[in-house]
Amino acid sequence: MPWQADIEGRRHAARGGARKRAEGAGARHQLVFVDRLVATLIHLRHDLSHAVLGLLFGVDRSTITREITEIRPLLAKRGCAVPDRPGLRLRTLTDVFAYAHAEGTELRLDATEVQVRRPRRTTRIRLGQEETEHYESHRHRRLAGPHVMGRCPAT
């Protein structure tokens, strides 16, 4: 499959050479492809945490994280199909805006702020110097920037 070749190419570049073990050695996927796809779609649509998805699918949170990380690029390459327009796929936000403009459709963007878990303020000692990392926003410690999600109302 082409997507597996892409993954293998990235792994080859990351490790800087050929495999050390034979292909197929190592851990197996705990979820079949369809379950990995469904978990990713649920995460993207409903913003369920990886821990909750892990409970739903009976696997560890780290498994869900790994599967979502693998499936998201596949969905991004594929794009979104447009109903009643076979062969038309919207792959970028620019494509969505161009399609909406051509169809005379009004787009609304939801810019609601979403609470995001941030690491606590940490202090590290590096070469005898104290270094502090800050993970705070201006309004509230747990609020991040606006979460933009496009929505196209039915016409």
C-alpha cells in the first residue's frame, strides 16, 4: 500500500539506514484498520480524549495516540468528498473557501476557546543555572488560543 511505503520511508530516514530487524518483527497493531479509522474520526469529530477512546476500544491511551497519529495523515491526503459531486475532493482550507464561494454558500467559523491541559510550571537546573518554563495564556492558565472549526450550513 502506498501509505505504508510513505511510513516506511519516514522510518528509514529517522533511523538513518536499513532495518535492524526483519520486516514484520515487533509489536502488532492491537486494533484492526477499521477500528483505528473509527477511533480517529470520533476523536476529530467529538474531541474525545485519547484516554476515553482507549476505554471505549479496550486498549491503552498510548495505543490510541499512536493509531491517531498514523491515520490522520491518511485522511488529510484523501480530503473531504462533496455530496452530489463525484470526484471532487476538498483537501485544504483554501479549497473549502473556493468551493463555498463558487457555490454561493456562506461559511461560519466556530472560534470558541477550548480548555487544554497544560503542564505545570516547571523549573529545570541546567549547567548550574535555574531555568523556568512558562505555559500560561493571558486570560486563564488552562485556556489556549481559539479552536477554529469550519462549518458550512446546508443551503
